[in-house]
Amino acid sequence: MPTKLRPTAVSPSTPPRRIPSQARAEHTIRVIFEATAQVLDEHGEMALTTNRIAQRAGVSIGSLYQYFDSKEAIVLAMLAHERTQCMAKLDLLLGHAGAAEPDPRTLLRAFIRFYLETFGTGGPGRRALIRLAWRLDNQQLLVQYLREASERIALHIERMRHPLLRAPSPATAFVLTRLLAGTVRSASLEDSPLLGTIEFEDALVNACWGVMQAEPG
């Protein structure tokens, strides 16, 4: 009987075993990531093994172990990569708040849509990977990510100084990030049919806007 994946203790700052210092190494890690997603999509979580990943990636098992010591480590590294991209997108989107008369609700919707695509619906063949990533989510990694997101959101809201937005506070940023991450995580793990619908996106936008919106008067 195949064993279930077990979360591994991966530090948020722990890189792959071998640092990709050249293009060839970076390419190897990329194809390992792609192969992992393909195996999950075609065969499911229980069939995911390092041997199968290596075979699909076209690399030797020894080469794979130069970078990752387990299948769990691969999935967590993929999740960390996605989060790095998500934080960069957050900075890009909220950085536009410096433009004249920015519409904060439009910016909020754009970020939530990107977040849902990254950690909720995914592209073709990625939903199984996203669900597995949420189940394996390392607590230390998650806390660091949410803390960084909270700090960035508070910084950008402060810079906007928009009359529709309440002054940022640690409590507001905390609730906002946990509301978004917790809701998307639950929907993904439940494989909810709401994922990918405009109704779900609208509900998230309304809930987050309620946290961000300034008190009337």
C-alpha cells in the first residue's frame, strides 16, 4: 500500500540541496517542478514518487537528489516559488497606487484574481498540485509568508492615503491576509465548485473590502 505524503520540516529560507548557480541547474529544477505537476495531474497524489518524477523529468534519480531529498521537499519548494511570484505581483499591483486617483477596489480585485489563479484554481493540470501544496504547507513557511504579505499590504495602503481606506494597522493586515489565505485554502482542499466562479471572486472582494474600507464619516 502506498504511503501518504508526510509534511517535511522545511525552513522558509532553506534552498534546494544544490544551489542553482548556472542555467543548466536552473533548467533541471524547472523540469523537476513541471514533471511533479504532470505526475500529480495524470496519476494522483498516491502515485507521486521521486523515481516517477525523475523518470518524467528525464533526469537520473541521483541528479534529482542533488537538489531535493524527498517528494515533499519538491512540492514545498514549488509552493515557495509560487509565493515569491505572488509577492512580486502584489508589489507590482499595489505599487500602481502611486498613480493619480487610483481605484483601490479595482486593485484589490486584480490581486485577488491573481491569488485565486495561483493558489486556488491553477491552470490546466495544476489543481491537484495546489491541493497537495496546501496540505503539505509548512507552518513556519506559511507564517512567514503571511507576515510578509501583511507588512507589504500595510505599507502600500499607507502610501495610498486614499479616503476610502482605513489607516492600516497590524490587526487589519492580519485579518485581511488570513481571511484571503484561509478561504482559498479551504475551497481548494474541498475541491469546491465555487473556485473559478465570479460569485466566489465577488464574495472575496467584498469581504476583503469590508476589512479595508474606512468607517463612514
